[in-house]
Amino acid sequence: MKVYTHFFKINETEEFRWRTLLHFGNSWDCIGSIVMKNPGSSTFTKEAPVSKPEVLEGLSRYRFKELNWYEFSIDPTMR
């Protein structure tokens, strides 16, 4: 499983993740949706936005605006 999200730094101590996508396998089809409020313990895999063309192509179907996607680690509760 891969985790992709929009990420915003609000100030030095607060951050906000929005529209987190859990990517299972090779398909980019949506198999479900859930709304939660959970700070979790997921962190960046790297602090640069996703740049792989094949990943950006899959994520492009979930764009609301031109926002950067970031890859995050898996939070233990995501399993």
C-alpha cells in the first residue's frame, strides 16, 4: 500500500493533510471512501512533492485543484 496526500504547513507546530489516498496494488480505481478526523502518525517518505509521471497520472483523476501530492508512510491504524 502507498499513501498519497495533499499537505499544508500551517505554522511551525501545526500541519494539515487533506485528501489522503490509500493506493492498493496497481489499479487507480476508487474502491471506497471514508471521512475521518485522525491526526495519526504518518510522516513524509520525502518532503518533496510526488514527481513520478506514472504516479501523477494515476493521481490526476483525484485532483480538485492544482495541488501537490506527497507520499507519506503508512500509519499503523491504516492496516
